[in-house]
Amino acid sequence: MPDVLTTCTYCGCGCNFYLRTRGGQLIGVIPCHEHPVSHGSLCVKGWNAYAFVNSPERLTEPLVRKSGTLQPTSWDEAFARIIDGLNRIQRKHGADSIAFLSSAKCTNEENYLLQKLARAVFHTNNIDHCARLCHASTVVGLASTFGSGAMTNSIAEFENAEVILVTGSNTTEQHPQVASRILRAVQKGAKLIVVDPRRIPITKWATMHLKQRPGTDVAWLNGFMNVIIADGLENHEFIKSRTDNFEALKKTIEKYTPEVAEKIAGIPANRLVEAARIYSRSRKSMIVYSMGITQHTSGVANVRSCANLAMLTGNVGRASTGVNPLRGQNNVQGACDLGALPDVYSGYQKVSDSAIRQKFQKAWGVDDLPAKPGLTVVEIMNAAADGSIKGLYIMGENPMVSDPDIRHVEEGLKKLDLLVVQDIFLTETAELADIVLPGASFAEKDGTFTNTERRVQRVRKAIEPIGNSRADWKIICRLAERMGYARMKYSGPAEVMDEIAQVTPIYGGIHYDRLERGWGLQWPCPDRNHPGTPFLHKGKFAKGLGTFIPCEYTPPDEVPDEDYPLILTTGRIYFHWHTGSMTRRTATLLREAPEAFVEISPEDAERLGIRDAERVRVSSRRGEITLRARVTTDVPPQVVFIPFHFYEAAANVLTNPALDPEAKIPEFKVCAVRVEKV
């Protein structure tokens, strides 16, 4: 079989490569030299993206729980049990006693179909996915300031930037193709400012590395803006012609002098002044951030502050400028775009808007779509624990590793009357399920992913689904059909995308025949003649005028004290991805990073009598884990770092489920812990 061109299933960069097959099995990948993002280059995960597909641990048959154990069954029995269980729950407890979790690892078409299933068939808006745990703050924060909650510019534009401000993003390890563009810009003379508590690899090339205390981003960002206004470096014409509410911003940031910012954030005032001047004196300054900005109880305020800074200097609406959140998963952008969220349909159209509801009712052939926004990920888990959610259908998510306060998650999942998990492996979450459905990997189905720069690209089938597994879109459609709903019969994903285009203005011109030519399309792409949009907000913002929304600093929900004197922050490492279900079944990646660790500063290690590689216990108010210490100057004193990929020492046993009040995102990046020798 000839090599099959497809899109990588790992981070949001959206690299393309060719899958090589032999005898119906994947045997390797070949980079695509013509692709505008990857240009023939792949990271270590991309080079190994085929390996997990062939894992002997793949699910190949439906499973049902009988006599306390999961046992193989037929698809017919699995569907019958799901329908019987969900119907019984709905009759007894109402539609909103059921919830759905969609997946940033599945295709656009599958995310669209699952939210359609939830709303049109089961009559609930209780659908969410892991964007709630990573970039919900981005969607809320940028939508309120700019009118669109997505990366404003394109990856290629980094090369031509003059100043790049990276904060809350371990770019080199987690978005290597973006990092390579940033490094090329530096080689051309661009200045790189990194604001991060840890010394991460990209700081080697930084003009300045500012180390803030975790959870203090609003303070130092306001400090930046205080310096810019005090020096008269704001872009007066841009502010006057393209924004509103500037006077309110100006009044708020008056008190955030560099000295005040230093007291809160720990960045020396003179260094903050220097960095602010570098950023503001350039006409091509780009802001890059990721979950170090979003995963806080102040996540929305952090994002709005980034937007305020860009508007203050006029660095938005042009090439090589803007506010650029980097999406961590292959299709987290698309899952948001296609409505796998509790308050919007596809294209961020509000479920509470009666005109929008009528539009979808007509398109879907129903007359009673629910108007009340549903529950978010953490709210669903809380509702399962308190008994108000009775049935949960999870597609391609693993909350037993990814969610905060895992012990509480486990309590909720075990209380459910029915838990259905659709996945490619028997994950830690699937092990708790009543029914497990074997889905197909990215290599076994057709569809599209949307990368971090809003580029919608094709995913192409290279091999048949393993065993008796099925493409996720086929599973969803069959379930709808068995429920008696006739409006989810499609000849294939291309027909699903045609429906998406009909009801989703930002995807209006996206169809498979167009995607087969060139390298995808960047939304908004409103019609068939539109070429796509490399950068947003040219000439005017999506909402008309950009809105300055002043933000006050608020401390993290949990701060160190005598019992828990250290700050824990979490994140990813180069060799693994998300909950490890794929990378930890890839021998090369597992060899390079076989187990969990906690980074601790030499000062804290000496005070606690801890040596490098010794086993230690890390405890928070929610639980404890045991893992190896890695003594390093990469973390500052009083801060420790743990990657969250390892279930045996799951960082999210420790993390705080406190939520941002608007985005409902948990505070993964700051919680109080103690570390002790075992």
C-alpha cells in the first residue's frame, strides 16, 4: 500500500507525515517536506507516532462488566446495555442526570457528532472536554477582549517577529515546531523574553529570563503596562481607533508600579522595566503562552492581561504580532470549535440564544434543544460524587490521570449508575467502566484535526481498525440510530463536514475537496471562495472594537503555610504527552523517561536532607505520592515541579480543584505541598 499522508496525533502544531504500512500494519513514518508547519522535521513523538497503534494492549472487542469484571461481548449487547442504562437513568432522573466527555484526540467530525448526540438525542448540554483543563481561560478571555478565543496569528509568522514574549509555555519541549521558528527569529536578531518560574530549555536563547512567583502573572503584566504608559510608549492611534475602555485600564494599573510588581511577583523592578521597554518599542511583538498562564483560578484575568498588553502597544491585527496561545493536544482547538463545550454549539454559537437554537433545531430535525448551559468537566465529576449525575459517557479522555484531585474523581466515577468509556486502550478510567467500547486510532479512520493556528487539515486512514474496533464516528452514529434518531446517517466524515459547514459560519467554506488541495484552511473561512485567514483582527476586531478589561491581582486559592511550605507546579516533559496512554506504550519514549520525578532546588533539598534520585513523599491537602527527587537549579527555591503523565505517581492526586470563576478551569499550576524523605 502506498504511504498515506496524515496529520500527527500529538501536540497542537499539526505536523504532517506519511504513514508507512506493510501487511496491514504500521511500520514507520516519513516526514512531509512540503508541509508549512513541519517542513520535513518531526519531534521525537512524531517520529514514533505509529508505534502505539500496534500495541498488544489495544482494545479489540467491546467489554461489559459481569460479576465485577470486564468481559468481552458483542457490539449489539454493548449498545443494548448502553441504551437501556441511559434511558432508564433519563426516565428516572431527567435528561441532565446524564453527561458526556468528548475528546481533543478525536476528529472534528467526531466531536461535532458527540455534542449533537448529547443535545439532539439525549437533550442535555452536559458535554465538555479537556480544553476545560487547559485553554478554557483562553476561550473566555480572548473572546471578551478580541471577540475570538483562538491563536491570533500563524506559526510561520514567528520567524519574522522582532520581539517574542514567551510566558507559561515550555515551548521547546511541548511545541517544538513553534520553538524552531522562535529560534530562527532569534538568529535573525529578534529579542526573546521568557517569563517562567523554571529554567526551561528555551531560556538558553533568551535575551531576558524573568522568574515570577507562580500565580502572580496579573501583577507582572500590569507592571509591564504601568511602565509602558509611564514612558509614553503606548500606541495612541491604535488605542483611539480600535479599542475602548482604555481609561479604566489606565486607572487600574496606576498602582502596579515596578516596585509593587516586584513585591508580588518577585521580578526585580529594573529587569521588569527593561523587558517592558523591549516589548513595547517593537512594531512586531508576539506574545506566546500556554497552560502556565491559563491553569489558575485567575486564568481568565491572566489571558485578558496578555490581550491588554497587546492592544496597549498595537501589537495585534498584523502579521508577526498578536496573542498566541499554544494548544497542547492535536485537536483541542477543533473540539472547542465544533461545540464540545457546555454553553455553545459549533462555531461558539450560544445555546442560550433562542435564534441559534432554532437554527440547530431545524438543521437537526428536533424541536426541543435545551437552553440552559450544561456542566463543565470538574462540575460533572463533582455532580457524580454528590449523586446528581448518574450516567457518564466518555470518549477518548482519561480523567483518572488528567483531572485535579484524582481521589475525588474516582469517588464520583464509582458512584455512577452507568459509566461508558470509548477508547483505544483500557485506561485507568476505562478500568472503572461498566461498558468499554474499542475506538479507532488516528491511523484507522478519516477526518480532520484543527491545529493551534486554526488550520483544518485532513486525517487519512492508513490501515483497517484493529480487531473488532470501530471508528469513533461510526460508534456515535450507530448509537444514535439505535436510539431511534434518523438524522445521524452519513456516508462518511466528508458528509459530516458538509453539515458542519452549513451550520458553522467560521467553517462555512471548509469541505474535503478543498482540503485535498494544498495544506488545509485556517478559519474563519466563511465560504467556498475564501482562502482562509492567516491572522485575525486585521482592520477591526472580531467584536468590532477591542475591549480593555482591567484585572486586579488576586493570589492563588492555596498558598504555602507551615504544614505545606512549598509550591507545586505541574506540566509536561518532552518524551511524554498528556496522560501517557499512547507515549507510555511506545518503547523508545518510555525508555527515555520511564518514571515520575519531582524537581526540587538544591537549597530545599539540602534543608530537607534529600539527595538526587532518592525516593521522596510529596503531600498536599488532598493526598500523597511517592517518586524520585531530581535536585536541580531549574526550579527556584520554594517551588517544586512534577510532570503529570505517570499514573503510579499522579501529580493530580495533589492538585487543587479550585476553579476560575468564569472559565471553570482548575488551578493545576499552584498548590501547597510538603516534601519528605521516604
